[in-house]
Amino acid sequence: MIKKYLVPSVAIYKIITNLFRLILGIIIFSFKGDLSQLLSSLFSKELTEDANDFLFNFISVHLNIPSTKLVLLLAFILVLFSSLEIIFAVTLFFRQRIGAIGLFVISLLWIPFEILFISKFLIFHKITTLILDIIVLVILFKIIKQFQKQKVKKLK
């Protein structure tokens, strides 16, 4: 049996992470997919005024920045999947079966894009997020099975 706190915890985790993903996707769209412009505007006053600004210039020049079309496509997918996951997480929070199923499907579809993000922008926290998302998928699968058991009990 799934613990009482597990369903709301998964829902809240998914809502919070997807709000950040949604904001990130909107920020990327606002810079029209130009990551070098985004980085320079984020760090322009912080690192360039520092005596060690050569470090920022070295990092920004040597970043593996993919094409603008790929960045915009990934930003669109980020906004779309994040919006859907927020909707399904809210319905899961209210213990609706469709929320668990929808969140499971969207999270499962999200895994290849997580891997693509890791391959294009290797960031340690993305690997951690991928591992957490796989754990959440297992928990969501157990929640769906519990909903099915409850449905069978109601029919008897």
C-alpha cells in the first residue's frame, strides 16, 4: 500500500520542478534561442566587473552551444511537457487516477529529452534530476496499480 504522504509528495515535487522548467523555457524563448546572448546578459554585470573576467570569457567562448533551431525546439518541448506535467500533477494531488496515468505517460516521454539535454548541455544536476524522475516513474507506476486495485474492489 502506498503511504498517504507519497502521492502528495510526488505531486508537489513534479509541480515545483516543472514550474522551474516552464520558467526556463519561457526565458529561452524570450532570447529567441540565443544561448550566448542569454549567458552574457545573465553574467554581464557579475563576472565581467570582476578582476577574473577572463574566466567568464573563456567559459562562454568554449561552451558547446547548439544551433538556435535545436534550442528553440527543446524550449518548446520543455514548455509543452512542463505545462502538461503541472496539470497532471495537480490532478494527482487531488488523487485523481487520470493524474497518475497522465503524469506517468508524460514523465516517460520526457526521459529521452532529459537524455538529450544531458548530451547537449552536460550539467550534473540534470543527471540527478534524471535519476529522481526514474524513481518518480516507479512510484507513479505503483500508484496506478493501487488505483486499479481500488477500482477492482469497488466493482466487487
